[in-house]
Amino acid sequence: MHTNRFHLRTQVVSLATAIFLGLVGGTSQAQSTYYSRDSQGARFRAGEGVRVIVLEKTDGRDMGRRQDLNIAGDYLIDQGGYIYVPYLRAPIKAAGLPPDSLARRLRDELFNDLTIKPPIEQIFCMPLIRVAVMGAVQRPGSYLIRAKDSLWELINLAGGPANGADVRKIKVMRGGRTVSKNLLEGFENAHSLEQLGVRSGDQVIMPTYSRFTVDDVVRYTSFALSVAVFYLQVSDRSNR
């Protein structure tokens, strides 16, 4: 009888241990996948951005993804290579660091500077590119976004197309030159900015519809011909 109870207890303990290890292993694997999604081989650069994501400690074993801490958010890396994070005494050097190194530095500085330690389980840092959206959009400007986000998401950050926007002729400019144009397919099929070749510092231009019609072309052509005929007549009289 005692032997059976002992075996039963042993099986229960073994089962509980297996479940616990499975939960921990599953959580670690999920964290690793989530962390490496945009971060493999990447290093932060001045003029680009950092997305800081915080996992808080919870009462149970489940660690939910939380972004309600004040330090979570998107940060622009200034030209000196620094980001300015709330509650820290000094800016943090981000340029040149891979995401895991920046996350460790941010966590260390946070725990060193704060008297009351925040309930932080882990910090993740994701690289962001900076792209300007210009033309016929609701809120033209410069935006920080992941390279793996879609062209549609970028346009949506700018408030979406404005009245008269010609989405058939979206183009990308770099250094004053057009490097991609007619990106309607990429817009409709949610192709990523990375797939479309968009880089940090590029401009995405949303043109407006041309207001010229066939009648306008005929009218202006007739006017130009009339001016040309008048000029020839005046020149002919002058030569006489």
C-alpha cells in the first residue's frame, strides 16, 4: 500500500516537473523567436530608431507582452548615436550596438538609476528605419518603422492617402533620384519595405492624379499651333 502511494507521488512529481519544464522551455523559445525576429545581424545606426519592448513580471508563470511602462516605445537615435530614455540620468549610446547588447545596457542603466526597481522580466530592442512620406497623404512627415512592415502600414502611419492621391504611381526617391516607382502591387499585396528595397533615409512619394484630360491636351495643342502660326506670319511680314 505504502509502495503504491510512493509510486503515485513519484509519478505526480515527475508529471508536474515535466509540465513546468515544458512551460519554461516554451516561454524561452517564444522569447527567443520574438527577440530574433528583426534583430539578427543588425546594428543600430545614427539617424535611425529603436523600438523598446518590455516584458513585466507577472503573478503567475505567464509573462505577457506589456508595453505600458513609460520606457517602452520608439526612440530616434540622434546624430551622436544616443537615445534619450525617461528616468535615466544620461542618454545611452545606441549606435554601433546589436539589439541584445543595447537591451542589456538599457536594463543595467535602468536598475542602477532607479531607487524602486521596476517589475521588469526582460527588455527587447528592435531596429527601426526612418522613412519620409510626402505628397498626397494626410500627415506628411518622417516616420520610424520596421523594415519588415508593409508599405501599406507606412502609408497608414501618415494618415492614409489624401483626396486626389494616385496610389498607382507611388514611388521611392533616394538622394533626389527615383529608385522605385509604380508600387501599386506592393501596396495592395502588403509587401514589406525590405522587399521593395526601401532604405532608411528614403522618401516615399504619393503623387496626385493628373488633372489633364484629352480635351485639355487638344485645347493646349491648338493654342500652341495658333501661336506658332501667328509668329510665322509676323516673321514673314518683317522679312518683306
